[in-house]
Amino acid sequence: WLHFNLVDHRAEQWLNEQTWLPEAARETLLEDEPHVHVQVLPEGFVAVLRDLRHGSEGDEAGFGTLVVYVDERRIVSGRRLPLRSLDRLRREVGRGQDVWSSVTLFEQLVECLTDTVEALVAKLERVVEQAEDAILAGHFYDRGTELRQVRWLLSRLRREGRANRTALARL
């Protein structure tokens, strides 16, 4: 598994030098603002997915783009911002979790992505429950702003999740 911070120009240089990397994968990895999609290639596939940003304090649903090329022997991934699911996968692999194949590792990445979103949804559920309890107790003040923010976050999660799901359906 090769992972790159695509802001670093050395990553761009290295990727451009790799003759084994299909041109379509290279172009997608190096694209500034790729749209969410999966492209099946003769050698494997390239996927562009949206992930929650890591360390996005105050912006729980800050999203970044993850680009992954997978063939039968390797995964090449890249991002421009720190992402939660990639960090989680890195920690799991670092703890010695078995990786049987590049496809298995990609499946683990998708599971990490799902778990990350589920954790945020659970956090938002707790916020809504607390707001409901406060409203039922007669404390109406300032809860509307909080609930509007939760609704906005859930809407954004639904939109980003739908894009990921649609792209992954190609596989």
C-alpha cells in the first residue's frame, strides 16, 4: 500500500515516473478536484470517494477527497487533506491486521469509511436526543440553531454518502 499526500510535489513527481501505473489512474490521482466516481480499468480500478476530514474541529462534516488505485498486487492512495478513514486504516494495518490482498485492503478501507460516518451519525443522534429532552423540559432557547446545524450536517452526509454508494456500485 502506497499512500501519498498529494499536496507534496514529490508525490506528483514520483507518480509521473511510474510506468506500471495506468495513465487513467495517474491522471485521477493527480487531478486537483476529481469528482466522485469509480473507473474500471483493464489492470484494476481507480476510485474517487469522499471521506470526513481528520481534525476538522468545529466542522464535523468537513469532507475531503480520497483517490485510490487498486490492482491485483497493490493499492496507491492519495489525499490533499488529512482524512479520518485513511488514518483509521493506517492504524489498523500498523497494529498488524492481516491483509490478504489489495482488494481485501480496499474492502477494509470502505469499512473504515462506513464506520467513520456511522460514528458521526451516532454523535448527531445524541445531540438531537439532548435537544429533544431540553425542549420537552420546557427549555426552548437556542435549540433551533443546534437542530438546524444537525439537519444541515445530515443532509451533507446523505449527499456525500449517496455519491460514494453510487460510485462503489460499479464494482
